Amino acid sequence: MAHAIMRGKNGRRYEVDLGDSPIRVEIHASEETVEIFVEADFETHAEERRRFALINIPRHLFSEATGQAARRRAREDR
């Protein structure tokens, strides 16, 4: 089950429960940022009623995190 959880500056949690609906994932990258867009209900709902999660992060942090994940995976596979 796909979902997203974030905590805002005010300390409140926000959740997007995408349930078991088919989801679409798009990743867009520029030199400075990586944007990850996850959308549910794209087959059954109008665009303004679809559930979605959108995150924009600095590219260097995304690269560091994926590199660390790859190194962890390589250690686990040994």
C-alpha cells in the first residue's frame, strides 16, 4: 500500500494514503533539484480529485542518499 507521511514545521503530521489504487510515479531532475511525483486514482478520477504526493529535494542530497543505499545493498549482498 503506497502512502506518504510528512511532518510540517508546526509539528503536525500530514498523510496521503494512496491505498491499493493503481499509482503513477514520475521523477524529474534538473541540475539543482529532483522532483518525485506519485499520483493515485489517475484512471478513475478527474485531475483535481486525484490523491498525490510531491517532493522536491536538492539533487546533491538525492545523489548522496542513493549512493548510500547502493553501498548498503552491496554490503548486504556479500
